[in-house]
Amino acid sequence: MKITIGGPICRSCALIGLAAVLLLAGSLGCQKKGPTAAEKNAPAPVPAPSAPAAPAKEDKVVATVNGTNIMESQIQSRIDGEYKPMLAKDAAQSPELAAQKEKMLRQALTNSLIVECLLNEEARKAKIEVTDADLTAEMTKRLAAMSPPLTLEQYQQIVEAQGGNFDATKRGHLRELKYNRLFEAKFGGTITVTEADAKKYYDENIKEFQVPEQVRASHILISTRPTDPNADPNQFKVRAKVKAEEVLKKVKDGGDFAALAKENSDCPSKAQGGDLGSFPRGQMVKPFEDAAFALKVGQISDLVETQFGYHIIKVTEHQDPNQTPFEKAKAQIAEELTQQKKTEAARKYVDSLRQNAKISFPSSLAAPAPQPSQPILVAPADANSKK
């Protein structure tokens, strides 16, 4: 386990950590037994002659869990809602690699939906429900605790700026919160971590609490990457530099940095006025890092060019290397150790549900291998991109 004291480096897309659950974030749940006989035999609407309808693709059962069917359409819906941008990017580089990733993703999603079916069944038995108001309150609380803090609206802007589907993201968090409550009801009261446990971990892992030199910086990025594939990249870069120089002049003339970032930056951090949070050396691309660590607090850089474009950087805090004392670290250590124990308890709980469940697969499909050893929420996009 690695415990880090301090804020995240740059969270550009995803809210991670509403729960440590054994499934992929996504949309939809299980559906009972597929369509009824009446639905199957109902006459299809006749399309107008001028607009013939394409034949509907037959939906297929991919697994059945205690009498509940998981359908191919559910897998596809999650892929389309949350993973399509990632797969499209991979396909542009290597169609073969993208196809392989999609195959693995379908297997992982099938496993996730199996777990969801089992947990949904247990949540119904325990009468655990989560409302939209519950979800909004929890997400607002988690986002406010980030460094820098985010509003729900800013988080939505970041998700959508990276091609994500915010409604699908919320549905994923809704499920996480429900399963968290189920786990808490089942074994939450049995898990304890003492101050002695935390001190033992601190003493045995003292190097983890050595804090390297860090700066906190904001930036304005003027991208040099054309959004139009037919655009001349050289001309686009020239225009980008002209714009960056104009923005830099406004900043140097005393303009509000955060306001100018929100208005001009091409980085998702513009939602926070360009604030990237605190970061040590080695987390950002080299030209950006060199410029940021060379600046004094309050100082603004000239234009800094990276593969992303032209940056205008402002350093807002600087922290020398130091050792985090136990008194400051112990609360977070206890929280991490508690979460570790809860994760292990959740793994064992889900494994027991699977062992006692009736799970079957169509004869035409191979059963995906369960992955009980990885009870991690897998996010559709990278939560720590470096820019």
C-alpha cells in the first residue's frame, strides 16, 4: 500500500474513490429473463416506404445469474456510453489492438455485470436504496474535499471535455454508493484500525512519508493540436502562438489569471481557473516542470512550449522537501488501512456470493474467467493525465 500525504497532482477527468467495488463503472443493470413471449411475437411497426428500417440486431443472453439474464445490449450500452472515445483513439493507432482491447473489455464487463446482479439482489434483500439526492450530496462532498476543490458542474465539464458521458458516470457512482452501503451494513462495524496499527505502519514505511519538493501551479494552455484533420498544422500552430502571446500580455498587464484561463485555456483545468494542484518533479512533461520549478511564488512564466501547445504558468505555492510527522499522517494512514481491510472483506463477500449463485452461460459462449483478486473500480479514462 502506498500512502501519499497531499493533494492529487492533476485530476483531469474522473472522480475516483466513492467506493472500492468489484466492477467497472458503467450504465444499466440486469434485466429479468429477456422479452416476454408476447413481446417477441408482437408485430413490428411497418416503416414508411421512403425510409426503410434496418433489421434490428438480435439481442443475445451472455450470462444468467440466479435466473436473471445479462444481455449483449447491456455490454454494448456500456461500451458506447463510457469506453467509445478510448476505443476510437486506439483504433486510429492500431485497429488490431483496439479489437483485442474491446474483446478483453467485454469479458471484464460481463464479470462486472455478474457481480452487479449478485450485489443488486443482496441490496434488495437488505432494502438498501440510494436516491439522486443521496448521490448529489455524496459527490458534492467528495469533490469539495479535493485539492483543488471542484463543484459538481466543474466535474461535469471535465468529464465531458474528455469525451465522457456524464449521465453514465453518475449512474456508475450511484451503484458504487449503493454497494458501499451494502458492504457497510454487512461488515462495516467489524473493521477497526487502532492508533498502534497506524504507528506500526508509519514506522515500517517511513520513506513513504518523505515529501519531495513540490509546487502548486496554474496554467493557461493554448493548444497547437488542430481539431480539424484537414487543417494545416503549421498554420494552426502560428495562430496558436499569436493567441498565446495576446493572452500572456493580458496576464502580464495585471489581468485576472483564473478568469483568463477559464476564457482561453484548452486544458480541462480551465474549470478551476487553470489550477493543477500540487505536484513534485517527474509528474509533468519536462519543459513544463523546468519552468514551474524555476518560478518564485506569484511569478508568471513567459510562453512555455510542450507537445500540448503553449503554456502560461503561474506558481502559487512552493514546498521544500520535508518529513510528514506521524501526528499529521496518522488519520490518513488509519483511513487507508481501514479501506484496505474493507476491500479484502468485500472481495471475500463477493467471492462467497459467486460460489453460492447459479451462474450459467450460453453454450455458444465461453465463460469469462472471474477476477476476484482485483476488487478495483476501473475508470474509463486516466485520472492523472500529465499536461
